[in-house]
Amino acid sequence: MRRVVFNQKGGVGKSTIVCNLAAISAAEGKRTLVVDLDIQGNSTHYLLGRKVTDADATLANFFRQTLSLNIFGNTSDNHLEGALHRTPYENLDVLPSHPEFEPLQSRLEQRYKIYKLREALESLTQYERIYIDTPPVMNFFSRSALIAAESCLIPFDCDAFTRDALYNLLAVLAEIRSDHNAALALEGIVVNQFQSRASLPQQLVNDLIAEGHPVLQSKISPSVKVRESHNESKPLIHYAPDHKLTAEFQALHREIDGNGAVTD
């Protein structure tokens, strides 16, 4: 299963959701991979405790190599193996991002390498779960992620601006499904930063449900524990296993791993 977490609005918790769901998956014994396509490298830092400075040991090298002509047509080496990094956590690996993404982007777009990531990830059969983190913008890398994925999770942080952006995002997903990846399913909207006692978040969520959008039942509360776990580079299942927030992520993981995705 390849899941992408995507929203064109920044600061909605994409990296936090990716890393914590992946860490729970790995803790349950599933071989799990995080693919970091955000130039900021937050997922990379969260799981490794550092950013990877050597571009040859990151996804930048993979994308660079896709631009190289291969006159023999040999695609057996997808240039991902050398970029796989083991995290301190059993069953959990990461493919790091790198600042070289930015100068590579225009060349990748010109050469239409939009399907290369999907082809490469499909070859990594040793992983049972792949979580893909994305930049907060619709660019070559986020499109590559949506094309490579089988399902999509959309973080929603209970903000009116996020609601407005959500409608545009749903149109983008429909376009990707129509033009590039008919199998891409919208697995659900993840309500993040949810304050159950505040009226506005509850109203926004109720409006989405009334409009027929697939809002997941499991909701993530605001907590300083997230910032603390970022600072320690430890996902919550390892940093604070008994905390309420950890239980919420575990509930979200159970929900998405047990439910079928929707296509509309």
C-alpha cells in the first residue's frame, strides 16, 4: 500500500501525520518506508535526527539519474537502493529529500519524468507500507507522489482558509485520477488540531460531513507533545507511548488500515 499525505496549504501537519502513522505501522511489524518529497526535509529530520547533506544518498540522486540517457534501456537499477536509510526504529526506513530538488524540478518537468517515481516504488516489494510526504504546493514532486500513490490522505486543520483550499484540492485529485492515475483513491480527510470544545472546528467538520466528504472519525488534538517529539526526533509511539495524542494516532492508523478507500 502506497499512501500520500497531501495538501497545498502549508502547516497542516503533513510530515507529522506521515511519520507517526509510519512509525506505528513499523512498530506493528510491517516493513515501512517514508518517502520525503518536501524540500524542507522535515520527515527526514524527524525520523533520522538530521538532514542528509550528501545528495547522492537521497532522492535527489534518483531524480538526477532519471534525466540521464540510458542507451541500453536497462531499468533494473532504479537508483533508490543507495538512498534508503535505516531509522533507529525497527522496520522503518526513509528516502530523504534534498535541496537539489529545486534546480532539478524544471528539467524533470521538461523531460516529463512524472511516472518515474511510481515505477521505482513499485519495485520496492520488500515494503508492506509506503508513506509519501509532499511539499505544500502542486509541483512536479507532488504530482509524482499522487501518481505513485494508491491512496491519499488530506490533512485538515479546522481553519476556514483550509476549507476553501480543500475544494481546490479535491478538483486537483479528480484531475490526477482522470489524466494520470485512475487507481488513486481518496482515503479520507484527517482532521488535525481539533478542539472538541470549540464551536468553529466542530462546525467546519460538520459542514464537510454534510457535504458528503469522507471525513475520518479519528481526530488529532493539538498538543505540545508534537513539538517535543519533533525536537527529540522521535515519533510519538516511541517518545510518549502512553499519551492521549499517541492513542489518537493509533486510532487513526487502525481506521485507515481497516477501512476501504473511497474514490469520490
